[in-house]
Amino acid sequence: MADQHFPLRRLALPVVAALLLVVPNVSATSYVGPMSRDFVRQELVRMINGERAWRGKKPVKLDTFLAAKAHGSTIPCPNDGSKLNHGRAQSIAVQSVIPASHALPLCKSYTVLEMMPKWRYTDRRSEILAPDNHDFSRVRYDYGCPIGATLTCGSRSHTYTPATAAHAMRMWMNSSNHRGKVLGGYSRVGCGAWQGGTAQYGGYSFPNTRWYACIFGTTGPSANRDLAAPTLSGISIDGKAYAPGMRVDASINVRFTISDSGGPYPRVSDWWAFLDGNNSRGRTGFREGAFDAAGKTADVTFNVDLSSLSAGSHSLTVVGRAMDTRKAKAVLSVQLVK
């Protein structure tokens, strides 16, 4: 059974009231491209599962085929295979609007939900779409908020995430239809994100809008479920292969490779590193980065300042993440010499 639903488009706070009164207009733009810091795709998956976990529901697993279609992988028209629609997030970015019917732009009598049985997703399925114009600053997002709440509502269960992903997620959770899809009886999901186009609401223009799409399914090809964790390899410090307890100075250069081989569309997402178990942003030695255009493998190089630490044994934990919440971790032990 296919479910179609329509998002409340929440952008900047001053125009929320206007959103209920006006119909968005399409504005032409010359720019459209993958979103900067593309790992917000897996942030959406993580927050979807956080909302489900808060209510005691089973998590939805990442489906890398659906994730590719939700992002930018082409979707041919069933009545003319030569017409290739963009992936869902890219498609609505190119159009600068979410069509009321969620139609595919090159074959408007079809939606992605009608295409899914052709991809062997024959059971209950759904799609949610949203634009927003928030930035990548990290904000608190509370799980379990009632409809109408802001990003925080006093919940004990919360996370920190880029504002753009948090606002898209809260927009869905503030709509009863979309909340039903996020918490529905699905077993897999894939999300996409694209930046570009100009959304116009209530007399305001929002250039380089960020557009989101998540596609849910219940049954589908088992090979499309990406259950394999990524791997870390080639770890070196100051140009030398890492060895436990190696002696280091107050500033070190670290290198490693993160690889993902799971599913039909493997993709590494982001990484972070922290000292002596202090896995918290803002702590001394915390470093992080995201892969905007990486495929299944990416090389990472970063510097860590150890000058504020005392001489002796210390640990540096390196974490690499694939497109959802799967991750690989290596704890490096070093001897700081002063």
C-alpha cells in the first residue's frame, strides 16, 4: 500500500504564519548541487530512529538503494525509459518547489511510490519531502516533542545535530501525516539532501534552499539493506604506521582511510576524533570532518595538539561513519614525550 502525503514547509520563523496562506512560486536559478556537508542524509536517518526508539518502536534500517533514489540517482519514466528524472531531493531542488502530488517531473502521471514495485518494493511504502533554509550550526533536538513544539521541549532524550537537519525533522514531526510515516510500520528507509533553487514564501525569497527526501519501505531486496559496518585502515602518525604505545611529540599528524562496502550504493559519511575518552565537541583535541562527495572510500588527514596534556600515556579515539549510524572505531594508545 502506497502512502502519499504533503509537507508543511517550514522555513524562517518570521514567515511561519505566511506559509499557511500562500502557495509557493517557482523561481528559476542557475545553481543546484549536492548539499555541503552531505552527511546530513544520515543525520535524518539517525533522528528518525531516535524518534522511533523514544516510543519503543523498532528502528528502520538504511536501504542504500532507496537512499540513492532519495538523493540524486536517476529515476526513468516507466512509459519512456529515455526520460530520466533526477533523484527526489535533487528533483525538487531543480524545480524549486515540492509538487502537490509528489509527481515525477518528466512523467507527471507517476510518483516514486508507483515506481517502487518495479524495484521490488511491493509492500507498504511512503515518501516525505521538505525544504528549509537553516544553517549547519549544531543545535539541541529533543525526541518525543508534541506537535507544535520547537526543537526543544524538555525531553530527557535528546541529541545535537546540524540546525538544517533538526528543523527539517521537526517540521515532519509537527505534521500528523508525516509523523505517522516517521513512526509507521516500515522496516527500511533512505534519505537524500540537495541544495539549490530559490523557495519563495510570503514575499520572502530563500536562495540555495536545502531540500530533503526520505523514502520508506517495508519489504524489498535483501541486498539493498546496508548492514555491514565500515572499516578503518592505513592508520599512521607523523608518517609512520601506527603501533601501540608509540612515542609522540606535542603535535601529531594523523592519517587513516575509511571504507564502506555494504549495500549496492556504499558511501562513507563523516569522521571524528577525541582524546582520552572525552567524546564531546568543544573539548581539547576534538576534531571532525564530513565527506561532501566521497564514494565508498576516503582518506583523512588531521592534526592534533597535545600540548595541554601531561607527559605519559594517552589515547586518541578515531571514528569513521558510513551513510547511516554504522561506524568503525580505533583507539590509539600513545606515549607523549615532553
